[in-house]
Amino acid sequence: MKRFSFLAATALLAVGFAQAAIAQSKVNVYTALEADQIKAYKEAFEKSNPGVELVITRDSTGIVTAKLLAEKANPQADIVWGLAATSLLVLDQEGMIAPYAPKGVDQLNKAYVDGRTPPHWVGMDIWAATICFNTVEAKKKDMPAPTSWADLTKPVYKGSIVMPNPASSGTGFLDVSSWLQLMGEDKGWAYMDALHQNMGVYTHSGSKPCNLAASGEYVIGISFEYRGSSNKAKGAPIDLIFPSEGLGYDMEAFAILKGAKNPEGAKKLADWSVTKRANELYAKNFAIVAMPGIAQPLPHIPADFEKRLIKNDFTWSAKNRERILAEWSKRYDGKSEKK
């Protein structure tokens, strides 16, 4: 009887330890998702995966990318979730990604998934360049609304434009890399030289230019569609302008890191991130998501939004990232806001 009691107690203790281990399962996540999106995503994941907690470290794309590269020898994150695909390609070039095929990944549009088997990264949604234009301040200053990227170099906009620094912001980098692809390198740098003459400041956030335009501190903020749409929905006196030459864009994506301390927890997040529920949440914020049939019309975003995207070579952008950022910093960093 005593032996039975001892065995029963041992079994109960083992169950208790197992439950405690589950309850204490924490996944360290690095992300550049917008702060006002993370809460809903995190709550939905944790509801579907009781006992697994996401510990989020959030910053702008360039800062997260630099942090990950600095930690290459001793990774602190288990998974990178919601970072620009161009940044994930940089990490992949450094041999930092652990390939993994999430359960259900075959339900996604193949264009959103790394083509290798198993994939090294998987896409979530697309965000694209958008101009936030303050109609009230523009009227006071008798400024016409621009319709193209070329318009932004006109003298009438001198000192009235703000955009993100590409070394800090994924939105800033998609702007610069897309202009170089769209116009060619010589014309692209010449364009940015002219744009620089009208620039008030370069921010370290992709959202901030639109926020500054929404508050009236600047007339024009080069930002992205989600922040423009959300600010306009809150009553900001801005119009969203989608330049006629086409829109640069990047893909938010995720990847598990080699050396992850909790790879099983990271796989749970990866599996959840390709589900219909996850894509429905992405679709509340973005007009283009990875799972077919989930996207829905969004306020202030044109129905043909996807057709306005330029042809974007993510591999070229990733391979040339350091060179592009070095050249950009040499030419324009003098107008960047202090960190």
C-alpha cells in the first residue's frame, strides 16, 4: 500500500512538473509589427495555445534587424515575427534561420512562401508606400496635392515633407530600394537628391511621418497605407495619395532562428501564423494577406491596390541593402532626427 502511495505521489509530482513546464513556456519574439496590432495577435495566439506566452520585443525594422545580426553568435529571440522579408533574407544570407514548414503552409499563396523545402521564411501580409497629405495645412499654404513621386521634388513643397530613415525603418528602406528599382540607380539617386532639398526631417519610424502629417506639423508624410488609413479613420484631416508611378512595398514575414532556446514554442507560433484566424486578423489591417480569399475591402484603400504595386525584387534589395544604406547615409543622414 505504501509502495502504491509512493508511486502515485511520484506520478502526480511528474504531472505537476509537466504542467508547470507548460505554464512557464515562453517564446521570445522579435517583431516590427505595429504596436497597435500586436495586442490582438498575441491574445488570439495565446488563446489558441494555452500555457504558451509570447514575450515581445518590438522596434522598427532596421533596429530589429541590427539587433538580430549583433546577437548572431548568441540568439536571444526564438522567432522573428512580422519583419520585412528583405530583412529576413539578410538574416538567411548569414545562416541564421532554421527552416520549417508550418502546418497548413500549403494553403497560402505560393508567392508569400520561400520556395525551398522546407521554407526558410513565410509571409503574412504586404504593406506599401503611401503619401499622407494634410489637406487643411496644404490649403493654408496654397499647396496642391501631389499625384506622383516626381511631384514631391517641386519647390512648392520645400521643407514640408517628412519620410522614414531607411536604416531604421522598413518603410524607409522599401521607399529607397523601390525608387532605385523603378527609376534605375543613377536616376533614383538623382531623384532622392532633389527630394532631399524639400525634406524637413527623416524619422526613425515608418508610422511617424503620417502621424506628423496628421497632426499638421508637416503637410506631407511618406508612410504606408495602414497608418494613413488608421489616422484618417480617427478623423485626421489627411488624404491618402498613391503615386502614379507605382508603390514600393515589402512583405511582413516570420522565421525561426537557429539556436532558438524554445524551438517548439516558436513552431507553435509559426503554425498559428498561417491559420485562417491569423490571416483574418491581418486582413483587418492590410488589404493583401497571404491566404487567398481572406482579404476584404478596407476604408480609404483603393480596390485595385495590388495592381498599383511595382515589380519588386526582394533578393536584389537584400543583397544590396548595406551598400544602399551606406550611400543613403552619406548623402542625407544630416537631416535625420536624433535617436
